[in-house]
Amino acid sequence: MSDSTDKQDGCCGRGGARPGCGRKPGIKTRPVRLPVWLLDALEQQCDVRHAIIRACQKEYGIEPPAHCTPEKADD
């Protein structure tokens, strides 16, 4: 069997786009790299994402939009 003729799971064996792979439409990310020491310290205390959200709210007075419910304010 050659790689180019073996078509398992919808793959053509040549790389590139494949069905079901990749980022979902409509999802936008803005990655921020934090120092490893900071991430380690936050992980020991609580969930990193929630810690960052609470710190930004406290330090900068940033509040979620009015249409966000408290459960969804961190999304």
C-alpha cells in the first residue's frame, strides 16, 4: 500500500486541511504569554483564569458588561 492511495478517515496522506480539524468558526483568541513562575504560583492558589479576571477587576476597575450574568462574566 502506498501512502497516496491509502485513504483512511478521509485523509489523503499529503497533509493540509482535513475534515474536522482546525479552529472552529467564530472563535477568536488573543493569546498572552505569562511567565512560568507566575502561572505556577497562580495554579497553587486557584484557577489561573479566574485569578487573572479577579486581579484585573480589582486593579483596573474593569467590570463585565451589564448583559453578562455572573456565571458568564469570565467568558
